[in-house]
Amino acid sequence: MSMRRSPGVSIVEHMTGWTSPALPAQWSWTAQLPPWVGRRAELAQLEDIWAAVEHGARQLVFVAGEPGAGKSRLVMEAAWALHTRGVPVLVGACTSDFGLPFDPLVPPVRALLAAVDRGELALADAEGASAAEARRLLSVLTSGVSS
């Protein structure tokens, strides 16, 4: 299993009054799973990355590996730990079906756009583009894609 860390790009400016969506229902039974072993180093990497985020760094993490390597459990454990500390966690997932390369990003982007539409989030102006343009582009990218 490998993880690649990249500087992230954030277009969300503030999250005042926003309640993030709940974690997937199937993740609520983590306490009933067998003890988690063999991925402490990867979890420590994710904790270091989160510490950088808390200090203002924008981060993006890709988790990749062979089937059965523990990717889903690693992400589930990390997301659950952040969620229990009150951190908003948006979830996207890959399936075995061949879809568009950005399919895992559609549900999180849709959740963010819905919050923008309700006035709970504001988009920051990006260099050379307005927040309205960023929102229009995100809508175009996710239109017609099933979640």
C-alpha cells in the first residue's frame, strides 16, 4: 500500500454554521471489528498530515494499494478518529465498476455545493477567477454523474 501526499487546493473559505454529512452507516460498527494491526505507520502519517492541516497547510492524500491491503480500513479508522474529534469528514469511494476518474470526488463536491447553496459555506475567490465561476465549474464537473 502506498500513500501520496500533495499540497491541496482549497476553495472553501469558511464553514460557519455548517454541519457536515454523517459518516457512512457501515462505518459505525468499527468497535465490533477485529483489532486493527499492521497499519500503524500509515495511520501515523495521516496524523502528521492532519497536524500540518491544523497549522494552516493544505493537504491532499491519495491511498493506493492492492485489493485486500487494508486501504478501506485505514481510511475508515482515520476518518472515524477525525469525526469523533469534531472534524468535518466528506467521503467519496471507488467501486470495481469502471467509471469516470473523478467519481469518488462527486459526493463530497455535491455536499459542499449544497452547503454553498444554503449559505452555510462561502467559496473563496481564486486567483484570476471568482467564487461564482468556481462554483459553476464544480457544478459542470459533477452534473450527470451518479453518486
